[in-house]
Amino acid sequence: MRRLPLRRLVTLATLAAVGAATLGTTAACGDDADASGPVTLRLGYFPNITHAPAVVGVEKGIFKEKLGSDVTLETKTFNAGPAAVEAVFSGALDATYIGPNPTVNAFSKSKGEAVRVISGAASGGVALVVKPGITSAEQLRGKKIATPQLGNTQDVALRYWLKEKGLETTKEGGGDVKVVPQENAQTVETFGSGAIDGAWVPEPFVSRLVNAGGTVLVDERDLWPDRKFVITNLVVSTKFLKAHPDVVRKLVEGQVAANEFVNTKPDDAQRAVSEHIGKITGKPLDVKLIKQAWPTLEFTNDPIASSLKTGLDHAVAVGLTQPVDLNGLYDLTFLNAALKAQGKPEVTQP
């Protein structure tokens, strides 16, 4: 009889310290934390086409509508996954759209504690663009190839592909092919100036480099079964998931609704992407460029877990990470509930 009041006392004390790291343990038992008052959800994403569901969800107010009046949505943009992961680790983000390799790294570094994948977002939309005249991997020997960031999804993909072709790379930028991590916007400039010979990048930078005179040497879709691989998935801080499960449920519903908008109203979605990127960068992205890139992408709620596992194997092979037990990484409960409610096929839980 004495235990019930004690539990209530602990719960009340925990909810009063909502920002504390111990919040998740108590709140995991239910939605009490969600009902206790207003909540702020800090969401990260990239201002590019591979994150179109996130961009559209923010721009069209889809997330805000699904989250409701008791949840304040704060957004932060990033250039590459590792930076977003660090923001999650530091407590600056509660959820973020990122690629598979940063997702794995976050899970690994935290010993499976920090994040959970709660939905997919996009597949495809990545290529290796090179200078005209380069038609084989061997011709890249001694050349400089850019990626968005050391250890990000495209960086791993490039290094593994080169390794498969017998070309070595190092983290420091040495080896047979010099890999140069740099921001995507900078890559467009350095490619144009001749400072780099190519880049393994996501859209719309693939199309930008092609329009600047480059040629596609590798369409990454061609390297995967059924031409499908996860380029973007949605992850949430495990602490936030435990503390505010109802908020996370609404966020996932927003993701599903945003993808529905993207897939059923592509013209409207493309304009929304253009306008939103303009608000962030000061210059709207050319809608013609977006239309050029759009067909290389598939916007899907399926996180394509098998490709994430393969990506991990690739990262291990090129020495960027150690083997990781991925058990517990995925929590697709809310996603499948949202899909089922709309009469859509559920995603198999890995």
C-alpha cells in the first residue's frame, strides 16, 4: 500500500524537472508527460531535395497542424548528418532527418541508447558527378573528389565504391583518390573553378554539377537491389521518445502526411521546396532544377532497413566505424499505426 504514493511522488518530481536527463525513465510508462503542459519539439533537417518531406512539412504547416497547439515546433537546418547527430547528443535537438550512416554512428556511440529510427523519408537522389572525359574509376587515381562531410552517408558510399574498384582512401585525404569533405554549396564553386574533379553528392547538387558541365559517372541507385536505398530517415532522441510519446506519434503522423503531399501534389511540393530553401538561404531554389532532380528520388515512409545495414557494412569496410549490433534501433510502432489508419501497408519491423 505504501508503494503507490511513492510512485506518484516520484512521477510528480520527475515531471517538474522535465528538462532533466532522468525524465525518460518515468515518462516511458505512459503519456503523462505529454499531458502535463506545453512541449517544445526541436526538429532538424537539411534544406535540400532529399529532405523534401521535412521541408514541405515545415513550409506547408503540416507538422504544426499535426502536433497541435500544445507543441511548439522549433526547427534547425544542417548540411550533413554528423553535425545533426552532435546536436542530438548535446541536447539541442529532439528529432532529426538524417542519412543512414550518421544514424548508425549515433546508435553506436551511445551504445544503442541515444536514438531510434521512427520513419523513413526518401530513397535515391545521389550520384558521383565528374569532369567530362572521366569515364572510369581508374581515371580518378590522383584526383580530388568532394563529399559533404567525413563519415556522412555519401562519404561512406564514395569510399566503399572506390575500394571495390581497387582504389584506397584515407580519412586525412590521402591515398589513391583524395577525398575532400566540404559543404555542398562550396562544392558547386570548387567544381566550377577546377579545384576538385568531382563529387559524390545528393540532389539538388547532382543536377547543379551536371548543369555546370559535369557528367554522372555513378547513379547510386544502380548499386542497390531494386534501385532502392535509404537516403533520409527520421530519428528521435530516445529520451524525448520516452518522455513525450504522444508528441512523437504526432510527428510521425506529420511525416506520413508530408510524404502524402509530396507524392500526390508534386508541383505544389516542388514550389514549397523552392520557397522554403529561399527563406533559409536568401535565394529560392530554381524550380526547373528541382524538377530535373525530382525523378531520381522516391519519397517513402519505409526506412529500408536492409540498406542501412549494408551501409554499415560498407562503413566498417572502409575503416570509418566498427561493427555495430543494430538490435533496437528501429521503433516503427507509430509509423505502422499511422499507415494502418490510412489503409496502407505496414512496414516490416526489422
